[in-house]
Amino acid sequence: MGNKLIVPFVFSHKVDKRIFAWIFCKYADFCLRNDMPMITEEEYCRDEALIDSYNSWDPQKDVCTVLAPDREILKKQLKSVVITEDERKTYLKDLDIDNSSKSRIWVSVEEHKGFEELIDKKIREVEARYGKINVIVTWIRYPALAECARKYGIKVLTQEVSSVRGGYTYKEVLGYFNFGEKYTSKTIQEGYLAVENQLDQEVVLSRKEILALILKKEHLEILNRLEDAIYEFGVDADAERDAFFGKYSDISQREIIEGVRRLIDPSNVLARYHPHTKPENPELEFDIDDSVSSLEWILKCRRIVSGISNVGFEAALAGRTAYILCEKAPFYSAGVHSLRNMEESITPIKMLNYMLFGYFAPWDLMFDVDYILWRAADPDPIEVYRRNLSYVLKKEQLDYNEMSEISQEQRIKDILSKIHGLSDNEIERFVKKSRNKPYLEILEIQESCQKKLNETNIELESRKSELAYYKNEVKTMRDSTSWRMTKPLRNGGDILRKVKKMH
């Protein structure tokens, strides 16, 4: 394998192993297909009850998952370098606490000498058996792992599913694919600035084109709802459910709620809880959303307020102003960071394209050896953008170069036709301007004003013609012989009138 060794690292410590089971199976499948070793906790490979749970998902419904590996193949063919329970007790004894969330936070965002020593030991074991490691792939970017990898000259690739994750709403799956520090927006900001001007020469999709490309057919009606909004604000009511909110946020959930309450009548706010954490009797005075998906909730609101950037990104995708009230929020750098700024702030379309196709990566490529090694070699960011978007388009029988040569209107027609199989009449519904109520009201006013303007112009032209006619009549009269012959009489009359005024 030489310098082409890519090693997944799966570690969850006190967190229920079943939560990370599908991730383990995804990486196990990668290792078995590509003859790669893995560093993981021994339970994932040897605990019979945990292995039985690997059959609890259906890859046909959840496209992120894979079929559970055969237990015999798992035990005999997977090149696993395991972290044992005894090793955890030795190296992580000060993290032997009951609160799994707090334990996970500690090893996920804090430096830990014992954890670093444990990882160092496992890296040495892998390299002693299989050779030099080129890349370590992980779902969580542990500071201890990053520090160990740095010492050995190994690159750490952090992956995770993005907001575009298949499921109920989306047909595409895109994921975070980051060799830099994951829990910061700095990487995104720097990456976008590096390609911002170059994107003017590339295929940059409109918001409608993007949504037509990634949405399931049954949700295409969203394209005609981008101007809809029932509520002024949508509030993420339980951002604190996110394990990293407490670490990175400089504002509490209560402060977010109070900030919105001071700005606007509560009747104009729609709050949403995560389906897994929604209380039976919410105490908020706002309306509570019960939409199946977060995107449905977002479409009901003009502005979305949260402390979590994934929610903010999906709001940007729908063309909403996203308030991410924590400047240190990971993943997403755009949006508004203070409720003091009430101006509309829609994420620039080039930034949105970069996030989707330059920062995120197509799900299949995330587990492709050649792609991982190509990315590890630090290619030009614009090449990454072009390759990712080309891959997504090609999968749908669309060509990047051809898309760059045709009009925006033709592009969306091709997307709707080739990907979703829509007829010309069906396509027309999405290509024309959305006909929501506010738009129709504006359109009616516009048409009424135009009608009055047309009538006024017609009347004006009629008056101009009439004036020209009388001017011509006066000129004809004044040019006549009789008018010239009677001029002395008219002058004499003028003199007599002046004399009478003098007396």
C-alpha cells in the first residue's frame, strides 16, 4: 500500500455505540472493499448485540448507510486495530464519567494528553503492521488525533453528512470533507475568497437550478414557494440540543428567544423543535411548527434565527435571511450574527454554489480512494469545485461543459426534464415566475398602473394631433391674401383702442 494507506478512525467513548454504528459499518465497508485497516473500539467488531443492531437500517431508504457486514467477514477479514476497554480505562480514566454528552465534548473539542497517547499507540501499531499512513479519516475531529497526526506527517480528513442528506426532502447527499480544522468557519471563508473571482468563468447555478438538482421530484413545488412567507421570524427553539452549541456559542438559547421577543410580536414568530427533543407541552408563546422537514418550516418564514449553522445553511439555500447568533459557529460563515441588523441579507449565489460544490463533496466521492488521495494532494480549489459539480451533473446525464454554454432558462429546463422526467407543460410551471399571493398583488398593481399609463399616452397623442391640426389652420389663415390685405384695418383698430385707453 505504501503511502496510499487511508485509515478510518471510529471512536465514541461513552456515547451509545449504536448511534455511531452506521458510521462504523460505512467505514468497515470502505476498508473491506479497498483492503485498508481501521482503528476502532473493540465493541464495534466483537460485541454480538451491537453487531446484531447493524441490521436496523435499510440502505434503500437511507442512502447514507450500507448493508450490515457479515459478522464472520467482520471478525476475520477486517483489518481492525482495536482500542480495548482496558486501554480506555488506562488512558482516559479521568473521563470515566456518566454524562456521555459531556465526555464526548471533552474528547471532541479539548486537548487531552491521555487520549493523545492512546492514539499515538494505535498509529504505531497500524504502521508496524501495514505501512506508512497517508490519511486518517474520521467523523469527529478530535484535537488529540489532529496533534498525533501532525507529529507523524499524516493528514486528517474529517467527514460528516451536510444538511443535504437525502431522506424525506433531498435526492442528493453531500457531506463535509475537510482536511483543515472542522469546527470553525475560517476554512470556508478562506476557500471561498480563493475562488470567488474564478467562479465568474465557471458554471454557477441559480437558486432554482440548485434546488431542482438536489430535491426529490415530489418536493419540486418548493421552487414556486421561494417567495412565500407567513411569519416574519422562524426560531430554532432548542439549539442547545447540539452537543457543540455550549462549547462554541457565546449566547444562550434563552437569550435568543428573548432577543426575538423584543423585536417583534410573538404572533409573527414560528418556533421549531427538533423532532427528537420536542416537549409535549412547549412553554413558548410562539406558534410551534409541526412540519415534517426543517426546509418546510424555513419556507414559512422570512428570517431564520438559530445558534446552529446547519439550520442557517438550509435557510440560505431557500433564499432566507439567516441569523446565526454565534460568530464562532462551525461550518458556515455567511449569515447575520446579530439581531440588531434587521436588513435583508441573502447569501450570495456564488457563495452558495461554493458551499455545495466546493466545500461539500458528493457522498460517493467521500469514500473513493482516488478522490481522497487527490484531495490530500491539495489541488486548486477551483478544480475541486469543477470536479464535484461535474460529478453531480454527470450522474444525472448532464454535462458541465454543455451547461456552461447554454442559457440559465435552458439549464433549468434540462435539469427538470432529464433528472425528473417532466413534460414541457410541467416544466413551464417552474420556469415562469412564482405566482404566490404577494407576487400576484404586486403584479395586479403593476398591470393597473401600466394600463393607466397606456391610456394617458393615447390621450396625450390625441391632444398632440389636435394641437398640430389647429396650428396648421392658424398658419394657413395667416398665409392667406385676405389676411395680408386686412392687416392695415387690424392695425388701425389697435391704434383706436390705445387712444380710448388714454382718455
